[in-house]
Amino acid sequence: MNKKIFITGSTGGIGKAICEKFLSENFKLILTSSSEKKIDELKKIYGDKNFYYQLNISSEESITKCTDDIINNHKDLGVIVNNAGITEDNLLLRMKSDQWNNVINTNLNSNYHIIKSLLPIMLANRYGKIIGISSVIASTGNPGQSNYAASKSGMIGFYKSVAHEVAKRNINVNTVSPGYIITPMTNKLNDTQKSQILSKIPMNKFGTPADVANLVYFLSTSESSYITGQNFNVNGGMIMF
């Protein structure tokens, strides 16, 4: 196992949990954030034995600059986790083109640019684990989130296609789709909103970032070596296939 992991969106609730899980398993972290201030915060948390890049996930130029450095300096990269994402909600009839394009570019196109750029490392090593964080909304849809749903469902189809292409090279490619996870977003919900959501979840509780991180870690280990091209739902039974 190549114990070096590249993670986008490492400052959010789920991203932080993924970092902590892999750090506890003695991985070296390659972390990204869009702001210099957040990079400094990450360095204070995880120390100088890990690696940090300021990355504008919506910019192909920024991604290229970052991945070129990784290709040159981290040829032992073993795991890619594309976790970064944004929302710009609006009903379709009111949605501006910028709202649609920003979400698609950040949540979906970035996966294309990152994986295409870093895949040669894994092909050369004949080893790799690629995991994308999608969403339950990819399967259910949600009013006011047609752009977000399109980006997250697009991820699932994209990852399945890549999984087909690299399966014979010992590279596993999967997505994880969280449901309602305890984050600053869910903390802002009032009691009525929480009750409405929980009524749709058979387990009658929100998930934790660790629930997602534990699955991401499993998908990065040899225990999941025969699993590829799959989408895993972590949603307390909110949807069942």
C-alpha cells in the first residue's frame, strides 16, 4: 500500500474527518484549500510532515499547476479523494448561468482535471485508489439544487467509466454518497426542519463525518481490492436500492 493521500476539500467537516482517519493510519497527507489563510490553519493542525497546496478547484490552470508539482514530487501517491464541492441553490427558472456553471465546474469538472492529471502516477505504479464524494441528492434530486444534483450524479457516471478503463491496472475507482451528515449546515436547521428530514431516515438520526471517513478509508485498503465502479450510500437508510 502506498501510504500517501491527496485530498481536496480538507477543511470541511467530512474532509477533516477523512484527514484525521488517514493520519491515524500513518498516511502522509497532501491537502488543498482555496485560501492561504486556510492553508496556514491546516499546517498548524497537521504539522510540517504533510504537504499543502493552495488550489482553486474551479480553475483548470490552478489544478494543472498543483498536479504538475505532485507528479514531480509525489510519485508514491496511493489514494485520491475528491471531496471539495460547493452549492449555489436556486429554482431552475431563477437560476443564473453562472450558478449552473460554477457548480458543475467545481463539483464535476475538477474531478476530470485532477484524475486525468494524476492517473499516470497510478498507472506507472500499477496501484491506486480513487474515491469521489458524491451525495444522496444525486439519486433523489432536490428542489432548488438541479445544478448540484447534476454535478453529483455526473460524478457517479464518470467514476464508473474510469473504473472500467483502469480496472486491469489494479486501480479501484468508487464514489461515496453521504446523506444528511452532522455539519455546520445541519446545525443551522431549526427543530421543524430537522424533524422533517429525520422522518425520511429509517435510522432516525443524522450521520457523522466519521461514518463517511471510515468507508473512504476501507475503500483505500487491500480489504476492498475486489470492489470498483460502485457508489456507496451512507444515509441511514434514507434511500435503499
